[in-house]
Amino acid sequence: FFFIMPSHAIEIGGQSGWYHDEGDAVGVFHTFDGFKVNENDKARKIHVFLPREYPLDGSIRFPVLYTNDGQDVFFSHDGSQSLQMAKVLNGVLEAIHNDKTGNSILQPIVVAVHADEDRDHEYNHEMIVEDVGGGLPAYTSYICDTLKAWIDKNYFTVTDSKDNSIMGTSHGGLAAFYIATRRPDCFGCCICMSPSFWAGMDSNHNNPMLGFVSIEESSLLNEVKDKLLSRAVRPRVYIDWGQCRDSDPQNLVTEAMVEKRGKEMATFLTETLQYREVPDAGDSEIMVVIDHMGGHNELAWNWRLHGALYWLLSGVVPTYSA
């Protein structure tokens, strides 16, 4: 049992927000509706989900999981189903404890960053249609040098890259991969759910012929292939995709492109770069999940999130089904 404190205003690190307890077993929220650190930054909404045992004296420091598309991580948004992160996290922590795969596992702080009308621009490293795309390098700098720096300064976090991860779905999954591979000094793991690795290749507005280029030769990998050869530097990577191909265009078209490029990426990482797949050793570098019934939607990502978080926190590929 736990006591639910009333919602109230908070002021942290020059940012005005509000504390709210939604009754989740594993945490409470600090929500900042107009988070803005620097004058030239755009105001963003972020949720900081803190473990219930988060101490005010700094006696414990916590790993951190950052999420793109934060509007859909904990709460439903515009009629879509959320990922139900708090509920999934609770189940995963219980499973890890029961399986005894992580006796010293600390629950992460989760920082959910809302996307806005510039999502397609910010979450793509290449132009996908005229004047849309190419904003991901700037977004990467914002996440690493502004947001993460502020979080580390104002919350009791473990700042080492191996204890910091970033995740996303669809374009947000592409962004998570891009950020972690460009800034392994900040992030030691990325969770890429139905990632849009095809964006900038199969959708390149300026050069449609890139659709015939292998992912190994894409700008997504060309800049970082040498860096990814180093096991001491490279981030761990989770990749998944669904195989539902019903009449929904998101499943019939988008997830089909996700599967095509996801397979290429998984093969390149495991065969060319020798990413280690060690299901039960606790030091697996990559986890690849094929969801035979799943599509390109929050329902499928919620189902797969159980395994992704289990692997993230324990280093072990789970043997149970969500």
C-alpha cells in the first residue's frame, strides 16, 4: 500500500511544473507543460516519472530511460492507446525479481518527451518530403546537451552512458537509434520499436534512387560504422517489427517497409559488426523481435514493450510472453 499525495505545483531548476500521483504502483510524476531551458529552445511538455522510493537526500541514484513521443508513453493522446509504461514497468520489475535475473536492478527514472507538429522534421535525419525532415541532428543535440544535462543536474541520476537509454516507436524509433549511435557518450542502449529505418531511403524526396541502396550504405550508418565496430563504445540495440499485413495502410505499407529495413539492420549489426546475441548471459548487445501478429500501432508496441524493458534492465532475453 502507498499514500497518494495531492497534486501540487513544483519548481525545479528554474522550471515550473506539477507533481501528480496517478496511483501507479511504481512511481509518481513531475510534469512540465512548458519546459524550456535556453532562450532559443522551443517550449516542450515532458513527464519525469520517478520511482516511489526516490529519496530526497540523494542516497540512491537511478538509471534513466528517455522516450520519444512522450505524449503516448503513459497517457492516451488524441484517441490513441498509450504504451502504458507504468503498468508494463511494474510487471517487468516483478518478473525480473521472480526470475532472479537482476537482484540489484534499479528501476529507472523515465523521461517522456512530447513530440509536436514538427515531429516528422525532428525525428528524421534526411528530408522525407519537401521541407520536412533533416532536423534530427539538432534534436539529438537538444536531447543530449540540454535535456539530459538538465535532468542530470536536477535529479539523482547515474550519469554514465551505460545507465542511460533512449527509446521510441516508428520515426521515434529511428530517432532513438540515431541519437544513441551518434552520442554513445550519453546513451548506452536504444530501444527501436518498428523503427523507420526506411525514412530517408525509401522516402527520400531529393533522391528516390536511394530506395535501391542497402542500409549499410545509407547516411544512417555511413557516419558511424567505424564507431560501431568498438564494443567498448557502441550502444546496445533492441529492434522489432510486426508482420500483420491487413487493410490498414500502416500495417500493409509502413510496417512492411519497417520489416524490410529492420531485417537489413539486424543482419548488418549481427553479421558484419558482430553484435553479440547472448540470450541468457546478461551481456547481450542486441535483441531482435519479430511479432507475427503485431502491426504498426500502440497495441502491438505495448505488448512488445514487456520484453524490451526486461532485456534493457536485466541484459537477458526473456523467456516469458507478455
